[in-house]
Amino acid sequence: MPLQDRFRIAAEAARGFMPPAEGRALYQAAAEYARVGPVAEIGTYCGKSTIYLAAAASEVGQFVITVDHHRGSEELQPGWEHHDPELVDTATGRMDSLPFFRAALAASGLEDHVVAVVGRSAEVSRLWRTPLGLLFVDGGHSQANVTADYEGWAPWVAHGGALAFHDIFPDPADGGQAPYLVYLRALASGAFKEVSVTGSLRVLERTGHGIG
């Protein structure tokens, strides 16, 4: 199904790092796999990818659950390349992307299709018990964070559902290697097969039972 212009405009207007072509591919993945079950997004930031996911999920009456502590991952902190000083809460001196996410989501008109969980992914995953149609992993990019996201959430991807990774860079010169290494681990597990590649976005469909 085509992405409606109003949702495309809202997604492109939101702060974030996902190029439009990758956003549209993420939308298409959600449009296909949200029919299997709800969508979980690990790493919300300011809601750009959430809007793409929710635009698709809303078409089939499904929800997006987006998980983030909203204090910023390592690469978003002061002194790092992707730091945005406008996201610093002047009262606490800490990053806080939650108000920007709420504003972007409200502008999109998709609030009723999103459940925002404010917390750390590893802790939230220990409480999760619902099979997922699509899991999108785009949280902290350290080896520890990506591994925890994969181990905590990938077992909940339903058979016939999908696991999507962002910022997959086979060449170290293009970006960090932690997401790429966990992506390779998912492929090597035999539980997933790759079905889509768009820029740094990879979509893997779950076809097996073992997740290593």
C-alpha cells in the first residue's frame, strides 16, 4: 500500500537520522508484517521511524509499541557527532527526546496507534510476553546494547513475522559495527532469512525456531 502524503510529510519533518528511502522501506515492511502481530520499535528518539511504522500499522488496525528511555544513547551525548543541544533539558542538564517525540507524533495524527514505553529496552523486554509481527531494532549502537535488544526481543518475533535492523554497515569506514555483527548473528541462527535491503536497513523474515 502506498504511504499517504500526510504521513510522509510528518515523518520527514521529525528529527532523526533515517533517510526517506529507508523510511519508506520500513513502512512497507510494517505494512506487510503488522498483519502477523503488533510492531515493536527499540529506540524511539524523536519519532521519525515511529511515524513510518504507525502509518502502516494503522492501516490494519494494529499498534506500534516504541521503547526508549529518552535520555539518549552514547552517540547522542555531548561531544559526540550526533548530539543535538536543543534536546538537552535545561532543568536537569540531561538529554530528553520525549517532548520532541510527543510533538512529532501529535503532528502526524497517529497517537492512537502508538503505545510509548519510557524505559530501558533490556528491562522492558523481561516483562514482554506478546508475539510480534515486526521488531525494529534501532536503539543504542554499542555491542552490549544491540546484543541485549536482540536477545531480549527477537525470541518474540512470530513465525512469519520479521526482524529489521537499522544502521547496518558491512564496511567499518561507513559506520559502527555492532548492529552489523548482531545482524550476522541473526542470519547465522537459521531462524531468519533476509528479504529486503534498502541502504542501511535490513529486513529479515522469521522462518525457523532457534534464535542463537
